[in-house]
Amino acid sequence: MSILSGPERSGCLEILNLMSKEDLLSLSDTVTNKMIAVEDITEARATILSFSKSAEELLKRKKVHREIIFKYLAQEGVAMPPSSEKHLLVKRTLELWSSAERATDDPTKRPTPNTDIETAIVKADGDCDTWILGQQFCIWFFQLLNSQNPSLGHQAQDWGPQHFWQDAKLRLVASAGNNQLEEFVGADLVSSRLLALTKEERLHFSPNLEPRGLKTLSSPHGLVLVAVAGTIHRDTVCLGMFEEVVGLIRAPLDNSNWKIKFINMKIRGQDALGGTQTTEPTLTYDSSELKMLCTL
């Protein structure tokens, strides 16, 4: 039986929640040498946690794919290069859980979540690498937005109009049988509509931070575009896919902080996708379309 610390057990469960049913059942057979038959994925997760000798052993299993660990780290606000090999991701994950365990023992060292765009992407901006900047922004943005979803059980972070320009715009297109267009202008309205997606509609956004799911572009006038694709979930059900383009501009009178100028979001339900489910959603925007948005 395993002896996992609190952070290790919680983190391993989060990772298992990202795995497919087939991989979970196969992994359960592996860790128990097929001595225990499980009937559903809930029982499979519990069995895997009980019979894994250590967190490191579990993470190194073949069925725990590199992409799963990468996605988990991204959701936890830990940015890693997309080309990182699995052993480096495993090492970083174990370090994360170890530091969380030490913080639990010492309340004065508990980390506080990043709730400021500048804090989230300052390192990337210093390197002038817009792709890394975009990756850091997506980690910050979706972690903050998803924290408002009460069904996830996370502490709600500091969401609000302060992260947007006063004249910010949101264009939201939802395709589920027919197209529905919503447009909002103003930081308060844009912030409130996005908040409703997670807090009221209980949606959970899972961005694809690999190169096929994330593109960035910067203009000579200071606008940075971040385009990202991903999947949308409610509880354990995948409802469809989304694509989002965000325009970021620095606010020189606000400590040079980055603020959101506009968001264009497309949401496509499973019906609009032909009933298929994609494990690695990719962007349909091409470079010319993004360049046009840079001139708006």
C-alpha cells in the first residue's frame, strides 16, 4: 500500500482525473497485477492511489503520459517548456508537492496565488518571448477564471474589472446547433459575463498550451495577441471546444501593468463538432487572421 502525503495524494488524484477511462482501468490492472477488479473509474482511481508505492512510481507509469503531467502543472500555475521531457516534468511535480507539504507544516510559508497579470508574466516579458508570455498569461487567466467555479472546490481568486481596460470588449460566439452572438463593452460588463460562464454555468476551461493550441503575435504599437484553443467541461463531461483571442496592452499609468483590451471567444458544443471529442484541440486561426486583429 502507498504512503502518500496530503499534497501528493491530492495532486495524484488531480492527474488521474485528467486521464481517460481506458488508461485508468489499464493502470489499475497494472498496479494490482490484475488481482483486483474495478467496476468504474471512481473505484479505479481509489485503487491506483492505494496500491502505488510512491508518488514518483505513479508518475513514471507509462499510462501517465507526459502531456497529462504538463497539463496538470499548467493548471497549477507552473510553466514548463512544451518540449520538456517526462522525467523533468515528474521532477518538477514532485518538487511542487514537496514544497506544498513544507508550507502545510509552516503556515507562514504558504504560497499565495498570483492574481495580477504583471506578476504572472513578468519573467516571460523580461525575456521578450511573446510565446512564453502568452503561455504564462493563459495559465494565470484560466486558473483565475476556473477558480470561480464552485463545483471545483477551489478558493475563488481575485477576479474583477480591474484586469480589463475600461473600454474592453467581449465578443462571444456559441455554436450548438445554431450560432448565438453576444457582445459586451466596458470592463464591468465583460468581467461579469466571463464570470457567469464559470460561477453560474459552472464551465471549466482546459487550454491546450502546446504549440498547436497556442499562438501569439505582437504589434509595433504595443498590442500582444494571445490565441488559445481548449476543451470545455462541466463536472466530468466534455461539452465541446473553445477558441479565444485576447488582446493585451500595458497600462503606463497603472504601474505598467498588463490589462485585457478585448476577448474574442468561440464556443463549439459537441453537436457543432459532429459529436466527436478531441483530446488535443488546435487553433483554426491562421497568422493572417491574427494580423488583422492586430490592426483593429
